[in-house]
Amino acid sequence: MSHHIVELKGLSHVYPDGTNALDDITLRITHGESVAIVGANGAGKSTLLLHLNGYLWPTSGSVRIGDYPLTKETLREARRTVGMIFQDPDDQLFMPTIFDDVAFGPFNLGLPRDEVETRVQEALVRMDIAHLRDKPPFKLSAGEKRRAAIATVLSMAPDILVLDEPTTGLDPLGRRQIISILKDFTHTRIIATHDLDLVLDLCSRTIVLHRGTVRADGRTLDIFRDDALLAECHLEQPLSMQGCPICAGKMKHGG
Amino acid sequence: MHMADALISPAVGGTMWAVSAAGIAYCSKKVKEELDERKVPLMGVLGAFVFAAQMINFTIPATGSSGHLGGGMLLAILLGPHAAFLVISSVLVVQALFFADGGLLALGCNIFNLGFFPAFIAYPLIYRKIVRGNVSQGRLALGATLAAIVGLQLGAFGVVLETLASGITELPFSTFVAFMQPIHLAIGIVEGIVTTVVVSFVWKANPQMLEGSPVKAPTGGFPVKTVAAGLLIAAVITGGVVSWYASGNPDGLEWSMAKVSGKEELESTYGIHSMLASLQEKLAFLPDYSFKGTAEASEEAEGDQSARLGTSVSGIVGGAMVLILAFVLGLALKRFATDASSRA
Amino acid sequence: MAEIARSFHDLNYIDTLSCMDSPVHRIDPRAKLATFLIFAVCVVSFGKYEVSALLPYFFFPAVIIPLARIPARYFAGKIVFLLPFAVLIGIFNPLYDRETLLSIAGLPVSGGMISFVSILIRFILTILAALMLVAVTGFTGVCMALERFGVPKTFTTQLMMLYRYIFVLTSEGMRMARARDLRSVGRKGSGLKVYGSLIGYLLIRTWNRAQRIHMAMLSRGYRGDFFLRRPLRITSADIAFGLGWSAVFITLRFINLPRIAGQLIMGVLS
């Protein structure tokens, strides 16, 4: 079961232009956890995520996925283990039909055609888009595209799901659907997002990044109650935790 | 500059298909050998970019016309000749299939005229020779403009030769050349200017993009304003040429730029296009089939003679009959198909 | 911009047509591609003064369009839209070729007139061939047929990637152009300088998108291969479709059906 551990030790990343994007990040995420990574724009969220499937390599420090350190040799296995869902589904859906897109990963794993078929069908049903199987991606709504993007990764049977802003650009219904689907997953989930209400719904643990360092790491509720911390990191309490301003005003007057 | 199926003979179309197919095979092999798998998505989206860029126009100073990017030279600069040839070819395939620009058989000609000349002649022999090692804005402008002009001149000449070799048109060589080359000079100048402006922008904003190409970061060069002024002058001159043509031969210009020239055209904002567009829309509301245009060929048939032609009286009578039959058959099949589907 | 926006309406529309289901749509893309190519070759292979022998080729669209349940009106509209270009291509023939070749109702008809009409008919038939092919086959279908016919995978992959992102990038381009037009009152904003940075910016965004797509491909185990496996199976119906139509086209190439029919009618009348 140690399989599903993500461990970063002293991870730093400096971009070629000299930007110090990540500075000495150390954290450990264990099997079945659902962890949010929050922080203002430019805090280093995306850079961090790109280290988890070896698209970026640490300038110093190390990344461990499951039992192995992430190296060129273990890269393929790590990419299967870590399912990465990018921010813009249009970047993830590059094939002519949804079927082709969802089958892309399994084919690259070298699975036989029957097995690919089964995996694709399972992933599509799981995301509730089996009816869109033969549709080209540009005919889908934003919410459908998002679900299809998740299906492309599910078909590879990953142990860890990494999602970058899974709810941007969705209408309230589409957002709600994504949240309820993600809630049912038993995978280890790492979600980078600005949508703190989603964090409240999905993640028991929150890591706050600030200027490339881990500013806080703890229970989501504790972190969201720390007003000073949130203000320092350019964040705001989720709406559902803020008292209703209208009622609150009345209370003040009444009491 | 797109060649049309209607003007070519099978011999010319077939030859050019073979030539272009060989080009595609060769370039595919080359691109594969480069083993740069990043190029796969890059080529794809750059092809799509050409379509997107062609939707955005700019006003050519001192003319009422607007221009837009053709893209051939830009692709060659960004991707190198082999990948650029494949991208240009793919753009032409989509244009042929969806917009009937050219047609299935003329595709070979079009790929050769619009892909081979810019990617394998103008880019390596002109652009790269001028923009060598030490690059400046001036060299870039000169190289891109000259390369675009030469590429389009050769392409236009290709159109002339292929058309005449097919023998369907009666246009004499000299007239055709005198008509095509100057127009493509104007188009080439505009294309060169646009390419220069876009490449310069990219240079400043994101120099890594040009890393793969022989163009490295600019070494000094002169300020943008000077270049912009120079380009403006070139644009005004171009505009002069264009409007001179436009006043002399409005329809000819419109036609030659907009269709014969394919996508490198300067298109007038108003005029024949919008008129046709509205006509087409109106027609789309007409309740029935329309093969009207061809039925005219059957004008009251009388008179006599001439068996050496396919078109004799019996030919006309029979032709009319065949057309009517085809039309009726189409209608009947349509009814049949609708019935079948409503029953199902 | 309006004209090109129309083009994309067309693209989208034809794509929608190609997703429909009909007996014609179900035929193997290879059989269709080959048939349409033979059609086009036969049409353009006639001499320049041929008119009547071209007309029977209208049977092909007259059968395919209703059977495929695609709207004839759309194609008619397309032809009307494009026809003036054919007129301008062919208009030189009557001007340069004035030799009278026959007379109808006492009116002399020059060779140029005849070849002009011939050009128009070729034009219509070949436009129909191109548009119908993709409307009943779909772009992906055409690509797969090309691949099976030996077109290198690098190129068919390129075609499919291009097609996939046309829709994404054109809407991006349109949004940017609209933003420019909204902010530039009058014509000022459509000048070359703004244009250059607009296109340049679009290009950079496109470039970044390519990088993100590449990331997405890598994270799903991409190693330079595209798997697009559709079980394409040629059935006897597909072969019959291809061979049948090809036989018709080639026969019509050598037998002038309208003239024979006309001679029969004239014979009966006299």
C-alpha cells in the first residue's frame, strides 16, 4: 500500500530565466488522502504539479512516487501511477473523438485492443459520458469536456490523481457534477485550485504555497479559520464559511 | 492562386499529385528522423493557427483594402522547410475538402505551388542567406519580404504553366503572365511585411520560440520605429500598386486576389463577396433543389450539324433529358430516403 | 472577416453532416475516396469542347445526395457562391476563341463559348465531388483512408491535429479580433502595428498551447506513436459501391449517353 505515496524532499526549482519558482519544499502525501494545494497566482502550484510526473525536474531535492524515486528510469511507471489532469481540457483532448482520446493512454501502455475497449468503456461510464464516445471534442460542453479529460486519465488506472483547477470555466451545475464525481474517488487526490469551496467539499488537508515555499500544511478547516494566514497569502475564506453579510449586519444591530 | 480542378487536365493533375506525394513522403521521413516529438502537437496547432490568423485582417494604408497573413514563409521560419511543407500541405487539404478551394485533383498543383516554393526555394535560398548569423531587424525585414515575394512569384508562375499545360483555358501565355505576376508582387510585399511584423513581435516577446530556427536573438539592429516607418512606406507603395490595379480592373483584382490567389489575397471589405454571401443565404431558403445553372445548356434545340463536337443537337436534347432524369431521380430518391427514415 | 467566419460556419456544418448516419455514410472510407477520385479524374479528362458527355455525371450527386440525406440546397448554395469565380476563370475562352463551331437556332456558337460552358460544368462537378466526399465520409474518415492507401502517418497525424485545433484556435482568434475591434473606435486599431502584435500574441499563445498538449501527451505515456485503430473492414457492399460507380464513370467517359439518347429521340420524331 506504500504504493500511493507522494514524497517531496527539499524540492527546489529555478527556471532557466532565473525565477526561483519552488524553494525547499518538503511534504508527504499518503495513500487515499485528498489534498488541496492553494496559493495566489505565481505561488508555484503549477510548477509543483509538473514535478509529479517528471515534466519538470528538480533543480535540487527529490521526488518520490510510490516505492521509487522519480528518475528517467522510473518515469514511465510514475506517469502511469500519477494521472495528471490539466487546466484546459482542450489541451488534453487532442484526438479526433472522445474514444480515441480515452484510448490514447491505454494504447501507449501497450494493452491489447480488448483490454483498451474495456478500460475506455469503464472510464466513460464512470464519468457519465458513455453517450459521447464517438463525438469530436469540439462538440462537447465545457463540463463534458472536463469529464472527458478526467476519463482520459482514469483509463490508465492511475493510483494518484493530480488535478489542476478542475472547476475553472464551468457553470454551477458542471462544477457540482465534477465535485460529486471526485468525491466518490478513492484515489489519492492532489488538487491545485483557487476554488476554496471545492477544497472544503473535497479535501481534508490543505497545503498553502506562498512564493514558492510551503507556508502552511494542515487540516483544511484549521487553515481556513486562520484569517491572518489567508490574508498574507492573498487568499480568502470560502464563501460557505463566511457569515452571510446581510444576516451578520442584522445581528450586529439586533444584538 | 489556388488552381481549380476545372482548369486542369488529368495528366497535369496526376503529375503534380505524384510530385507532391513524393514531397510529403520525403518530408514525413525527414520530420520523423528529427525525433523531435514536440513537433507533433506544434505542427498541428500551427496549421490551425494559419486558419485563425487568416480571420484577422488589417487595413492596408492608402487603399480601401485589407490584408491578412498567408503563412507559408512564417511556417518555414518557425519550423524549418520539411515540417513547414507538411503543415502547408495539410492546410491545403482542409481548404480543398471543406471550402472547395481548388479541388481534389488540383491539390497536387496547389501543394507544389504554395508549399514547395516557399519552403524549399524562398526560405533556404533567400531568407536564410540574408538572415544569416548576425541578425538585425533590417535583415529580417529584407529577408522575409524578398523571400515572400520570390515564393509567390514562383507559385504564380507555376499556376500559369500548369494551367497552360492543361490546355483548357484559351488565355495566351503573355496575357496570363502579365496578369498574374504583378498581382502576386503586391501580395508578396504584403505577405513579407506581415511576416516581418509578426516575427519581430515574437522575437521580443518570446525569443525561445525562434531557437530551433537559424534566427537567434537580434543583435542591436535599429529601433522599431524606423523599421515601422520603412514598412509603412513599403505598404504605401504597395497600396499604390494595388489601388492602381483596382481602379483599372476592379473585378479582375477582386477575383484574382480573392480566389485565384487563394489565401494570400487582399480582399476588399465590401463588394462582390458580401453580395454573393447574401445571395447564397437567400438561396439557402429556397424550398427546392437548384441545379438551375446547368439546365441553360439546353436552350431550345433546333438547327443542325457538327458531329465532330460533343455538342450537337442530339447532344443538347439528350443532355437536357439526362439532366432532367438526374434531377427527377434525385427527387425520387430523396422522397424514398425520407420515407425510409421516417418508417424506421 | 465575414467571409472567413462564413467559411468556419461551413466547416462546422459539413462536419455535422459527416456525423450523420446513412447507407452512404456507412460505406468504407477507402471505397468512397477511391470512387470520388475516379469521378473527378473522369470529369476532367474530357476534351475542352465537351459539354453533353459531361452531363450524365450529374447522376452521381443526384443519387448520392438524397441517399446520404444531406441537403442539396446547401451544395447548390455553395455552387452559386463559387460559380462567379469559375465564370471569371472561363470568361477568357469566348474572348480568345471566336471560331464558330456550330450554330443553334441560326445563332453562331463559337468554340470559346462551348469550352466556357464546359469549364462551368467541370467546375460544378468537381466542387460537388470535394464537398460531397467529406460530407459523407468525415475528415477523420478521409484521413484514415489516406493512411491505408500509404500516406505517411506523420502526415495523417498532422491532418488530424490540425483539424482538431482549427475550432479551438479560430474561436480564440475571433475573440481577440473582437476585443481589438471593440477597443478601437473607427479604423485605427486595424492598422499594421496593432495587427502585428495581435497575430504575434496569438502565435505565442498557440506555441504555449502546443507545449501543454505535449505535456498532456507525455503524461499519458506518449512515445511518438498515435494509435487510431478503427476496425476498417471492406465488405462486398463497399466493393460493389466502388467498382459499380467506377464502371459507370468509365463507361460514360467513352459512351456519349446524351448524344445516343438524343439521336434516338430525333429519330423517333422524324
